[in-house]
Amino acid sequence: MKIVAAALSLSLLAVAPAPAQTAAGVPEWRVVAPENLLVIDTVHGRILVELEPRVAPRAVDRVRTLADRGFYDGLKFHRVIPDFMAQTGDPQGTGQGGSDLPDLPAEFEFRRGRDAGFVPVMATPRGQAGIVGSVPVLTQPDAQMMVTADFKAGAQGLFCPGVAGMARADAVDSANSQFFLMTGPKDELNGRYTPFGRVVSGMETVRALKAGAEARNGQVDDPDLMIRARTAAALPEGERPAVRVAAGTALQAEVERVRARRGAAFSVCDVQPPVEIVGG
């Protein structure tokens, strides 16, 4: 299994706080469902990944299943390329292994409904770029929904920093257990690999993972490990982190702040939704 290279800590609360509301009743913050929060512990710290089933339901189900079985515990970040990605999830530690479950069909695109909470960021020659949940996407405009049988528009996740994707072999339907976490943008992966979530906390941990030699295509001689990986739903309540992510006008305000800072160089990949972490 491989990627083709051408390619605020607060005290624990018993109940998660209700989302703040705007005047129009739109949530300023949303709480990530425990089953959609992947908690990865490493020697460098903790990584929290928000899984996004609207973008890739089969991949999300697979990662949840394997994580909660304990499959990922002790597995290596066997391939790490700075400013590109860190890959893991292979029980062999070579990039050639997988689980006992069948390979997954590709989920390179998805159908976006009006209920997806899409936050537009910028227009591009290929469509509207924005964010669904935490995942950056490229999508047809809402107007397209009026002429489709399912009242939805086509969309595609984008491989920006923090995005989690399924690794695969040359065959498009060969993803299984291996996945990678992006540390830089890589347009070449868009529409060729399945994105299934995004790191919402712990990017400094991902970037601290031991890197491999460029001459060996990022293969690491003495790799760092996933000590434990579980969904938050599978953790004991006292160990379970809760994550709130900016949404609605709070996310739009972040978009405008970053746009002003980046100027002409601004892209959707520059926007990382703000988060608050409670407990865990």
C-alpha cells in the first residue's frame, strides 16, 4: 500500500457546553460527535482527527472499526515526508500490509446537500472552494442542486495540511487500513485518493514525527508509533476529549482574518477551523 508520490485545555465538564447561537439561530460552534473523533496517542503527543462521514462514509466506518478493535495500537508511521504527509496503519510496517477486511471502493467525490453546512471560502475556475465540517472541499454551486435528481451538488475533498486520506496501491479500489495525515498541500492527490477527515488538534505532533530519507521515498528506519488509536466514543468517559469547532459566522470570521493576512496568496488550504478542547 502506498501513496503514489506524483502524485485550550479546560477542566473536564460532565456535559459538553451547548453551541453559542448567532442572532439568526445558526450555531457559532459545533460539538464533534465522539464517534467522529479519532484520538491518536504518540510519543510526541496527541493527535485529534475529526472524521467526516459526509465526505467518505466507507473510509470513516473502516477507520472507526479498526481503531476500536485496537488494530492500530503500536503500528508505525513507516513513511514520513516533511511538508507532505505521514503514513501509518500497516501491521507489517513496510507499506505493503493491510487488515483482514476487504479493500474499499474509492470515495474520491461525494454529493453535497444544503444540510452539509458548507462554508464558502473562494471562487475558483473549477467551482466553489469552501469547508464542510473541517474538511476543505471543491464543489459545484448551490444552484446546481436545482437541476439534479437528488437536490445535491457534486463535491470533492481537497488535500490541504491536516487532511487525513486513505493510502492505496495502484488500483483505485485498494484502500484498506493504511492512512496518511497531510503536513503540506498536494493538489496531485485531489480526485485520486479518498479524504476522510482532518486533524483538528495536534498538527505540531504530526510534524514532529521522525521523517524518512528522501532517497528512500520517505521510508523511516526507526519509526515513531501510534501508541493507541481509538474513537472518543470507545474511550472511558473520564479519558474522553470533547472538541468544539468554529462554525457559521465564527468560521467565516476566521476565513476573513486569514484572507486579510495572506492577501493574494490566500487559498482554502490556509483556513484551519478554530477549535476548543474540553477534558481528555
